[in-house]
Amino acid sequence: MTRTRTLLTLTAAAGLLTGLAAAPALADPPAPPSLSTARAELAALTVATPDSSSGYSRDAFDIWATQPDHCTTRQDVLSRDGKNVVEGSNGCQPTSGSWYSAYDGSTVTVVAQATIDHMVPLENAWISGADQWSAAQRKAFGNDLTDPQLLIASESSNSSKGDRSPDQWKPKNTAFWCTYAEDYTHVKSVWKLHVTSPEKTALSSMLDTCS
């Protein structure tokens, strides 16, 4: 890394809007919960019929907002999760580096091709309860750097996943299924989003792959 930056924490999520002081820089992506924690969180999730997608828009989540370090969320994730990252003169935008896409096991070396994926897709969040949130809550979710919600993905894997839930799409890299299920479950739990019955079953099956 070429600099130390401060990143938003969930406990100060409103800092995106109010300018609260950020926490110390995160050197690594948020770790997944333990298997036992993930199973407990999954068991506690509310199973419900999806809400209507009416009114959904990615803009409602104000993604890639400016963080307290004056860089965008996307720039912070690229710097946080890349290797040998070199940043430009503005101290924010990476100009080179390499980024591992856990979804398909590929490595991206072109900055523009290192996309940032929302572990729980935005539209899925919308139909799982985010449609009832305030604009501030949706902004905090769309730019969540505290939970394992934002990760590097190759363009092809990001496009393949789209807004699909785990019962509709699974990573090509089966070795990532365990972490994927742990992370996805944790995000849904933290943000109190509900799941469908097929979604819960798929998550349970992928947790079964954890060694």
C-alpha cells in the first residue's frame, strides 16, 4: 500500500452522512464468521416471501460513496484487497496491481476489470427488507466496509451472478462455497434481512462443505 487510510465502520455507518470519525484502516477484508456462528445465524434468519422489487434502483443505495478518507468505497476496496497496488497522484485510484476473484479463482491485473461485488446483491437486499429502510441505511449497506459484503470479482463472475441468491447461483470455484455461505449468511444476519426457504436450504448445503 502507498498510504494508510481510514475506513468506515458499521458502528459509525452514519459517518457517511454525518462526518463521524472513521476507525483505523483495515489491512485485510473482513473475515468470515466461524462455522458455528454462521450456522446459528442461518437458523435465526427469518424465512419470508420476497417483497416486491417495485421501486428498486441501484441508485437507492448510493454505491461508491466518498468515505471519510476522501476516496470512494470502490477505490478503498481495490486498495484494501489488491496486491502490489500502486495508486495515482490523487492517492486514491489504483493504477496497477493484481486482484484475486474468489468466485472463479482467477486473478485480474487490469484495474478496470477488477469489479466490486456486493455479497448480498442490492436487489436481493431490497426484496429482503431494504425496501423499508431509510436512505441512510441503504447508503451504509451499499458501502459496507465492516462486514464481508464487498469483494473483488472478475467481470465474468460478477455478470454471471448478477442479483441472484445462493439458490440461483453459486461460485464456479467450489472451494469458496464455505466462505461464500458464511459471508452471505453473516451479512443477512447483521442487516436483519430475511431469506426464502430455497435460499436458506442452499446456504445450509454450502455450509456443509466447510471442513
